[in-house]
Amino acid sequence: MAEVASQTVDLVGREVSATLAEARGALESYVEQPDNAQLLETCAQQLHQVQGVLRLLEIYGAALLAEEMEHVAQYLLATHAERKSQAESLDALMRAMVQLPSYLERVLAGGRDLALVLLPLLNDLRAVRGNALLSEGTLLLLNLRSDQQPQPQAASPGEPALTVEQWARRVRARYQMGLIGWIRGERVEQNLQTLAAVAAKLEQVATRQPVFQLWWVIGAIIEALQESGLESGQSVKRLLGLGDREIRRLYEQGEARYSQSPPVELLNNLLYYVGRAECAGPRVSAVRTSFRLRELLPVDESIEQERENLSAPSVKLMQTVAAAIREDLSKVKDVLDIFVRRGAAQPQELSPQVELLRKIGDTLGVLGLGELRASVQSETERLRKIVEGTLKADESTLVEIAAALIGVEDKLDDSLVGMILPKDAQVPRAAEDTEFQQVQAAVLRECIVNLARIKDAITQSVGGTLDAAGLDSWPDLMRGLKAGLLLLGKARAVEVIEAITVQLKRVMQPGIHVLPPGYIDRLADAIVSVEYYMETLQAGRSDPWYM
């Protein structure tokens, strides 16, 4: 049976390769006959077929690349009359045409399907269309931080004593000239030197960390380009182009205001390319060390070999990515919860969550988690319709969306562990301790009952109707709750219970008493959070420590 399945996959693989060859042939013919738009339509149709087959085969990394290629072909078709960005788009698409069959061949031969190794090419395919890069707001929104502080230098002899804003206004024209010359391929070394000088000057005069770090990292990118350690692809050109926008923003807003809203996504994208540079100049090495890029990205001399082998990312990267995805999913769920509590009156309030879910979907796609990506994309589409008013924002629909996101969250750990392990390895699972599960279920059941009694007692105490028996019983209920969680080894939850107990002593007093504004609301939030935590454990989900 396995032999038949293998033969079927091989047969489908050959058909996919043949279809890709037809798409490439149509694209090459279009280059020779730029007025024949029908060739582009053929190319886009062939790529759409390839994408569908790859999804059926569950080769999600290759499917994601085919999807981005199809988008570029459609973009070329849409801009056919004006010839907008034709050269750059054709170059990126042709490189993808060469790389996709090679990637697919390795995966069908038993290699790992991991779109992460295709990220530079995926970024280029997006850059030529003016879309957000896949590393923007996804993989590298990992709270990368550096403790490196600015070290402003005094003006050199003969130099005017200018502020950061004045220097930014002064050097912007030089940066623009160097950038345009480099993008056009004119006097490349000289123009890169101009860009390096501007970056170094802004790094030297910066007095606040966000400004200093941005230009320190841009300086590392330019150093890598000068040492031929980084290809000058469309993504890198776009990122350095965004540097010009940041110079203008710096002198228009002033350094203090600018530092309050630093360009986090731009910095993270730049760090990704510093991490994959194939050189080790002083700036590149210093940035890698300061931001600890070696823990997240392979940056040594074996990087090309690792890409050839389609190696898995580091465990550290997977842990960081998982935490980032969970945090973003929690933000969406919290906003949905608040939206429902407020009566679901203004669906437009959910617009930022649509964009956040789209970024989460991109991240899952880059990781090759196609099923989870499809689930997130489905809920993103439903939420988009709610925002646009074509779908009613009722509570049941929003609960279904939240439940689907919880399902993604639950499957995330197993999916990422499966990526890290060798392909033929089994995911290690602890032996199921049935007796412990029964004990845990019983303890949690009693804890939830106790918490319900405590909530009733608080309501009566606030209203001034709690009798003496109630005043005497709540400490015992809290001690029972604490003991139960201690028995289950939930130390963090025990700390929260202890803090709630301290605050309850102010509330659970005889008579009517005045409390600070919002005090009861905050206390209620804490109690409900503990209740939700216990119900989550009782439902059999993995310990939601992030709560």
C-alpha cells in the first residue's frame, strides 16, 4: 500500500513539474513578446493549478511559493499596459520558477517541507508588488532587543554643532542620491560608501536608542552589501528605501517624539537580513551578537548547506515564534471578548484584528503549517465580513471565531515540535496517567465550586447582606482553593489566589464600606481569570501558562 502511495506521489510530482515547465515557458515567451498578455494569463493559470495540487499533497511551503508567484503574474497582468516594475517583477518571478521545481524535488525525495528557507525569495515576490514582506510582523516580530545604547560623539573640528534633526535634514539629499545610484546599478561601490557615511553620521549623533539602533543596523546591512555578503534583491532595496522615509520623519517629528513610535517592523526586517548575511564584518558581527541573532537564525559559514538540506530552524526560534503567535492570538480573543461585552455595536472596531490575524496566517504559512494557516484565514475572512457589515456581528459567530482560534492554539505546540524533530522520528508523548487525570478532574471540579461560592459571598458582602456564617466561611473556601492548586502543582495560580485573598480581606467585612473606584471591577477580573484558567485545565487543554 505504501509503495502504491509513493508511486502516486511520484506521478503527481512529475505532472506538477511538467505544469511548472509550461508556466516557465509561457513566462520566457512573454519576455520576448511583451505585448502578448495572453502568455501571462497562461502562466498565471498554470501556477494556480500547481498551487491547488500542492495543497492537496500538503506540501504547504511549495504551495505558498506558488501562491506568491501567481500573485506576481496577476500583478504583471494588471500593470501590463503601463509596464510598471516589469523588469523587477519578471526577475523575481523567473528566479522563483527556477527554485520551486528544485525545492519540490527535494521534498518529494524525503526532504523537509519548510517555507522558512524560501523566505528571502518570498519577500522579493511581495516587494515587487509593494506588499508587506512576510518577515514583517510575522516571524521576526519576536521582541528582538539589544541593550546597546547610543554614544553620541562631539562634532569633529570644522564641523558645525548641529542637532540630530538638523543633521537628518542635511544628509537626506546625500542618502537619496546614493540610494538611487545604487538601485540603478551606477557606481555601486561609491554609492554604497555614500549610504554608509550617512548611516554612520546618524548613528554617531543619535542621543536616543531607537534612532541609534535603526542606523546602526542599516549600517550593518550596507557593510554586508559592500562585502558581497548579501544580495541586493528587491526586498533589501525596499528596506533601504524606507530608510529615507525615516530620515524625513526624524527631522519632521524631532528625535524625542520619533522615539515614542520607532519603526519596529522595519528594524525586524533589517535584522533578518543581517542574520542571513554571509559575511562577518565588524558591524554585522556586533549587531548579531547584540541582538542574539545566532540563537534564532543560522548565520555561520554552513548556512548555504543548511538551506540545501532544508534544515529545521532552531528550537529557540520555534519557542519564540510560538510565544509570539500565542500572544497575538490572545490579543484577538481579548478584543473579541470585550467587543461582545460592550454589545457588539461598532464592528469597525475589529478592523485591526483582521490585519493581526492576516499576519498570524502569514507566519503559519512561512512555517509550513498549512492546515493551521487555512483555519486562521477562514476566520480572518469571517471577521473581515463582520467589519464590512456583510456578516452580522452576533455573539454566536464571534464565539465560533474565538473557538477556532483556541483550536489553532491547541495544535500549535505539536505542529512545531513535529517540525523540529527528524522526519522519521515520533513525537515523544508522556504515558497517560489515568489515575492522576481523574484526581485532577475531581480537584478542579471542587475548586470551581468553591470559587462560585466565594463569588456569591462577595456579591452579598458588597451589597451589605452577607451574614455571619458567610463572613466566617470564605477564608476556609480560599484555603481549600489554594490547597487544591498546590496539589496540582500550579504554583503561579497559587500566587494569584494568595493575592486575591489579601484583597478580599478589605471587602469581606461586616456592614457597608466604601472602596476605591474600580476596585471591585479589578478584583472581579482577577477571580474570573482564575476561574477561566481552571476551566481550561478541566477541558483537557495543555497548561495555559501564558494566561
